[in-house]
Amino acid sequence: MTTLDLRDTPVSMTDPTALDLLEQAIRQFQSYVGDPVATIEPALEARPDFALGHAMRAAALISFGEQRFFDQARPSVAALEALVERGVANDRERALGAALRKLVDGDWNAASVLFDRALVANPRDVIALQTAHLFDFVRGDALNLRNRISRVLPAWSASTPGYSYVLGFYAFGLEECNQYDAALATANKALELEPADAWAVHAGLHCMEMQGQIDQGMQWLESKKPQWSVNGFAFHNHWHLALLHLDRGEIARVLEIFDRDILAEDTDIAFVLVDASALLWRLHLLGIDVASRMARLANLWEAKLDGERGFYAFNDVHAMLAFAAVGREASMARILHDLESAAVGSTTNAMMSRDVGLPLARGVAAFGTGRYAQCLDELEPVRDIAYRFGGSHAQRDLITLTIIEAARRCGKLQLARHYLNERVMHRPGSELGTRLLARM
């Protein structure tokens, strides 16, 4: 007799205690509330033959997108593979193991295909779906952020546990494909089912931010703050809130959010450091004095250099922002060296580093040393292909803002206005674009 999980998806484990811990870990994985790794590990200690438990642990660790967490995930992937070899794991778990192996070995594009094959057979495999969705984001694959969810969504319904979170994923994919009305409607549907769905809140906010609907975005976030501010994704939604205040020119409020809600304490989590770099760099471009905050941030990035070693170009470029802003020349050189080393490999990140990471890092370094024309020469050719190294439209907007300011500083005002025209046309309600035009 086949055992099914709460989504009617086959699982080889029959121990009810282990399965209960798995469901707890899945809820934590989806909601960003709690620690799924800490939850699933007691089940693995008691039942080392828990194939899906090993997959859950690996997926949760890998989702952090850092070398050290990939390294911590490898034993779980190996344990899952061993259970497959012994004939203990089922076909679903075998498929998950194959995709997770590609992830930890650095072939994220191949993993994307294998996750989809796993979802063909089991479209409600939430571990496969969420991990694939997160790596669609990491790979900058906007089409699959939307289409991967649409391929499985007919197999889900409001009665399926975790359905609201899948709608939140779909809303974000729709937004990244510029389908703002459909994205917002889907985010609202998700929030009707689960008001605390931080990913759906995030997706709806993106719709407003990308259209320059600043007042609506603030109202959206503030009205839902009691729900989204109490989970592990809160720092990123606070980052978006800070961007809205930045658009209004409310610098004191931006810094308050940064100090209290984004980097209140020192951290070594790259996701948080990325947001911190991106926000402070935007302020730096505007001539706001953030030197002390940037110096602290640069220290935090420097502590990670040996461990990450050019693991993910998106993170490397954000580290470069901090180093360039405060003139850490040795660390700037280290980032360039790590990117150059990564670029000669055959992993997905090697492609990201070659195509986008290296030119962006060189451009940021040039900006930091006052070589603004060279900054333009590096950034302009990759601006429109920067999706290849991951992130969202909102995150990659930093590239255009840097181009605009570099153009202004080297006297190429017509070029700066050229890119500002695009911004004002697409975000007519954005005050930032208007203020930047006034500086030209």
C-alpha cells in the first residue's frame, strides 16, 4: 500500500511521527516562519531511511543560495542517493534526488529541467515546486517563474494544503512577466486564503513599485504589516518599503528602516547583506552620506569572502557595491579575481559571471574610483541581459540608476536623460525619476 502525504503525493516513509515533522517543516519552508532544517533533523536522526526528509533538509539549506549551505546540504543529497540505490526510495524521491544533485553540483539549469520532470509525475510535490521556483529567481528566469507554476496549478485547489503559497509564487511570476493586473489579482486571492503569506504580499508590492504606484504600495505594505513583519522574509519586504520612501525623498525614514528592520544586528546571511548593499548604494548614488553604514557592511561582506569564493555572481556584485562605496581596493580586487576564476568553469554561475557578473563588478569598481566613462562602458552592454545573473526587475533597477548617475558625473547628460525618459514613461507616479531629471 502506497503512503500519501497531505497533498496526495507518494512518500516511502510510513512512520507517522516522521511524516508529521515533515509536514511541519514544509509549512515552515513555505511560510518563512520557523526553521525547517531544525524541525526535520530529529526525524532524520530517528529514521535515517527517511528519503523525503533528506530531500526536505537539502532543499531548505540550498534555498539560502550560499556555498556554505550547499556544502551542508551535500550529506543529505548523498543519503537520499544511497536510499535510492538500496531501493528504499520511491520514484518521486528518486526524481528529487536527481534534481538536488544537479543543484549542489552547480548545474542549476539542468536542475530546472529535472525538477520539471519530477513535477510532471507529481505536480503537487511542494519541495520540488518551491525549490525550482526559488532557483528560477536565482537564475533570472522570469518565464519559468510564471510558467512552471502555471503548468502545475490545475492540479492544486483551495483544499490542497499550501495552495495559497503556490498562488503567491504564481503572482510573483506574473509580475516578473509584466502582467501586473493578473499578478495583483492572484496575490489578493492568495492573501484571502492566507493573510500571512509574505511572498504574496511581496508579489503585490512589486506590481505597484514597478509601475511607480508609490502611495498604493505604501498602503499595501502598511495595511498588511502585522502579518508580514513576523517572518523570515520581513527584512526583504522592509527593503521594499524603504525603496518607496526613497522614491518620495524621505531619507530619514529610509535610514530608520535600514537601521531598525534590515541591518539592526550584524549578520552573515547573504540575502540580508544583498538588500543592505542595494539600499545603501542607491543612497550613495544620490550623494547621501552612508559611509559609516557602508563601512560596517563592507566588514560583514569581507568576513564572507573566503567562504563564498565566487559562488554566486549576484552576491559578488552586491559585495562589490559596499567595497566600492568605501574604497576597499583589496576587497574589490578580490571580488574581481573570484569572478574571473568562477567564469572559467562550466557551472551555471560560470555563465552568470562571464556574461553579467564580471562586467557589472568592473563597472561598479570603476564608479567607485571615479572612472565614470569606463563604468558606462561596462554597464551599458549588460544592462538588458542582466536578468541572466538572477534577481528581480526591482533589484536590477540598481544597474540603470548607476548608469544614470555615472553619465551625469562624466557630463553625458543627454545619455542620462535618455535612460531617465524610460523610467518616467514606465513609472509615471515615481517622484524619484522627476527629481533625477531635475538634476540634469
